[in-house]
Amino acid sequence: MPKKKVLFFDQRPRTLPKQLFGRKEEIEKLLRALEAGSWVAILGPRMVGKTSLALAGANAFADETGYNVIHIDLRDTETFREATEKILGRLPKSILDTLSKYVSEISASAGGMGFSVKLKKTASARRALADGLFKLKDTVLILDEIQSINQGISHFLRALGSVFNENHSLLVIFTGSYSGIVRKLFESTYKDALFGRPPISIKLAPWKETVAEEFLKTGFEKLKVHYEEWEIRDAVNQLGTLPGWLNLYGVKRYIERDHETAMKTTIEEAVKEAEKELEHLLEGRSPKAKEVIRLLAFGASWSDMAQTGISEDALSRLLTILVDGLFIVEKDENTGVYYFTDPVYRKAAMKLPLVTKTKTAI
């Protein structure tokens, strides 16, 4: 079979440093942290390239040291027990065979990666995970989108803390937004946060406009796709500077060879993804939080948002995630107005349905 052509634009994560664009400082910091034996948390919004940075850095480190790399996507796991089963399923079979007192079932994974593992109902997920990770030597473990776990956080952190102290050849890279379990990892007041040793943080922000434009130009020139300067500016204006959205546009443009068609389909797909992210962020919050998100689409001050009836504490926590965790909202220090910096998330926020108040019969 002929060798598959590697394109500049690719919807799958990058796996080597040479494939990353505009992340030289971040990849160097990640490698220094791994060389120092530190655990690392790569923080930022979806589509910013967290998984690519983690894989590229881990693989580069592995090439130099002979370490193994295990990548686990935890996006669809909500509980610590589910996460433990998924992590154990990616461990070598030789390690799984030593965990029979915890495991009731091991079968081939439907995706062809690792195994499908079920814990015994009476088994402690914390002890099963700790015992498994104690035995995992000379490995970089990537726990991707770990903030999805929202049940059993304290047990997860206790297991990780004990492993951190006792298995010095295991390195862990967490990726996620600054919420849930990721935030607990960094809270010095939280008693189980790796026993007072938070991981090194790498905040991955959207590109600057100049880097975003250069990314598109470089890709089109490599692929011999004709473009006009105004089309590059239009793509960045409408899609923002998150690498994922621009990469998707690059793929569409390479296929369609038409700017307008590529932009239309890219915006549609990107807004759908952003809507899912915002809905996930709003899960478990009061309907007032959704009203706040809608207001931010047009720009709003603290007093504007407070008029929705949301509590000051809830508003503060929501803005912290949007500003410091997801990098998609900023505050204008001159006017005091908060606003979405990412145009895709702004469009998605405008589409969020508001809860309608039902009239009571008189």
C-alpha cells in the first residue's frame, strides 16, 4: 500500500514537536518539567491544542529516555470509578493480572486499544488505581480532559498523591480546564491535592492574531492552495485564534478549494462544539448562569450580570472559569465590561436557549 500523505492540516492531535505550530516555549517548558521529574497540568479551552502538546512532549521525552507513553481520554467519564476502570484498561496485561482481587472482568476493548475492565462491586477503586499505578514504571501517563470527573474527586486525589510519593518513575500529564478536579490539584488548602505538591502548570492560551494568520498561510503554501490576504483575515476575524477552529478551516479549505464554502461549514461545526462546551459548563448551575452567558455575548458589567439574580459567589466562580480557565472571556479594565474574546463562543452563547417562565393560572 502507498504511504499515506501527511498534510499540514490534520484533525487528529499532533504527536511530535516538529508538527506543533507556534508552541515552542510551551513544548520546551513541558520537556524541562518532565526531565525534572515533575507532574504537569496543561490548562486551557477545548480546541487550543492541549492534547497535541501533551502527546508531542511525552513522545519527545520518551524518545530520549526510553519511557513508554500511555494516553487516556477521560472526556466521557464522570465518576472516579469509571475513570479508574478506563485507566486500568490501558495498563499492560502483566499488571492487570496482578489486580485480580479488584477486577471482576477483563475483555478486549471495542476500540482496539487496551482492555475493557470492570471492578468488583466490593472493590475499592482508590486502592485498585493506586496498586496499578505503583507497578507502572518508566511511563508518561497522559490523563486527558480530566476535569470531566466530578464524582469521587477526593478518592482520586488520594490515590494520585500516594502514587506520586512512592513511584518516582511514573510521570503524569493532566490536561483540562481550570475546574473540578484540576482546580483541586492546585488548591493548597485542599488536603488531598497531591499532599501539598501541585503539578507544574502550563496555561495554553489562544494564539496571537499574527501567529494564527501565519499558521494558515504556511499551511496553504505547503499544500499549494491559492488564497487572498483578505480571506486569511476573514477566517481569523470569524473563527478567532483557537488552533482547532483554524485547523478545521484549513482542512475544509484544502478539500473545497473555496473560502466561502469552507467558512460556512467550519463555523457551523465549530459553533456546535462550542455550544456543547458551554452546556457542559452550565450543568448543575442555576438557570441564572445561562442568562449571564447570554449577556456576555453582548458584553456586560458585573452589575449587569448581577441583575439576573445570580449570587455573587456563583457569579465569581463562573467568571473565574471563563476568564482564567477557558481564556474565552476578558474584562476591559477601562469600562469594566466582560466580553467573549472568541467569536465562535460568542455565537454559541447567543444561541443558548433561555428558560422561559411559565405563567401560573389565576
